[in-house]
Amino acid sequence: MTAALTEIADGVHAYEQPDGGWCLNNAGLVVGADGQSMLVDTVATEQRARHLRDEVLHRNPLPPRTVVNTHFHGDHTFGNQFFPEALVVAHERTRTEMSAAGLGLTGLWPGVCWGDLELTLPHITFGDRMTLYVGGVRAELVHIGPAAHTTNDTVVWLPEQRVLFTGDLVMSGAMPFCLMGSVSGSVRAMERLRGFDAVTVVPGHGPVGGPELIDSTEAYFRWLGELAADGRAAGLTPLALARELAPGPYDGLLDSERLVPNLHRAYAELDGAAPGDPLDVGALFGEMTEYHGGLPACHA
């Protein structure tokens, strides 16, 4: 594996998993002056989680006392079990959605070696926001709602270091994904994220950057909303619109097949669906696979 921890601010480390595609998410490690630490998100498979643990303990010999999950998706949470010393903290809906989803993600890619996984749900939940102190480092956990990537997105803001862990609200070099959230909510989320005035932005997937990652994500969702409105007016289905568009202006991003379920979410909103209203994920994953010409690549 080429994933490794990189220090991005004093005591703050990003764990990037190239290439940032399906289930290859980022995590983060915050180490305080007294050696206490906090992990932001885990990873998808047993092998990758054990590698993450090795990297964390190599950087700091005391295991993390806290793991923060930015949302419920398995690539960010399945590795919780491999940090048994830690209390897992997340938004209250993250726990609810994790419990409901179980290990269902593994069924989408049966060819991946997921390992021996057991779901470890959050031990502590919060509603709007929570502040943690990690050996003197202030970490603000803020729910960005009502729905953007999901209904339970949390960012982790380190005000003194001006580092923002966004979870999958922001992706770098990969197509954003709002099937379980909303297009309009994603635009509003970017406006809120910009208000933190971060210097360093750690996206949910892809290379670490700065506030330009927020700008490019917002531009995508504004384009998506306009595209959906035009396609709806022309009487095109989301799949037909995606096929007519290809190759579109964002075709160079990883996992560009996400355009199909993203358009379905945009159409649902145009039809009056509230942000985060459930859609048929299984059916839309199948339609995305049809558009892609096969099962989307997952290298977890």
C-alpha cells in the first residue's frame, strides 16, 4: 500500500489513500502535546485498517482515545473496530444510519477482500456541534445539514491550525456524490465550509488542498443543478441526459459515473423531494453500472 500519514500542520496529519476512488477515502490524525490523539475516520477493509493502525502507532505510540466518523458510509467507518481503545464519536444520525446499513456496502463489490469485519457503532453522539480537546488541541465537530453528501455529514475544524476535515462533502480529483443527500444542500454546505476560512482542506477522497477544493465542489453542484433543470425541461431521463452529455466538462474526474445518481437526486429535488429523502440506492447503483458499462472500479 502507498497510503501514509503526512504532517500538514503542527501535530496534524492526513492519511491519503491513492487514487481516491471508490472506497479509497482519507483519514486524519491529530496529536496533542501530551501524546493524546484523535483519529478522523477509518477505512474500508481489514487489511487497510491494520495498515492505518500501524501508521498511527508509528507516528504516536499511544493509540487514539477518540475516533470521529464524518458520516456513516462504510469506507469511513468499517475500520472503527481496529481501534478498540477509542471512543467513537459521530452525529446522532450517523449512528442510526450505520446501524441500518450494516455491512451492506460489501455486497456492492463482492470481489473486494473486505476481511473479517464487525460493525462498531459510535459510542457518543451529538446533534448540532461538539468540541473536543485533544491534548490541548481544540477540535470543533460541526454537523452540516440538513443533507448534502448524506443527512449526517460532520466536519472537523481545528481553528488554531486552520485545518478542515470535510469528509465526503468535498472530494479532490473525484466526482462529488449526493445520492443520499441533496444538490441544493451541497451548495449551501460549501457556503458554510467557506466560512471557516481554512488554510488546509482535507477532503474525503483525493489529494489535500486548500479552499480551492471547496470552490470547485460548489461549481460542480451548481453546474449539476442547471444541467438537471435543462434535462428535465427537455424530457430526458437522468440516464439519457448523462449519455447525451458524455464526455461532459467533469468527465475527467475519477468515478464520473456518479453523474447518473447525482442527476436522479437533482431530478427528485425538482419534483419536490426534500433533501435527504430516500431514493432506491440499489436500483440507481445498477443504472450507474449500466452507464459505466460494468461494475465501477473499487480497489479497496
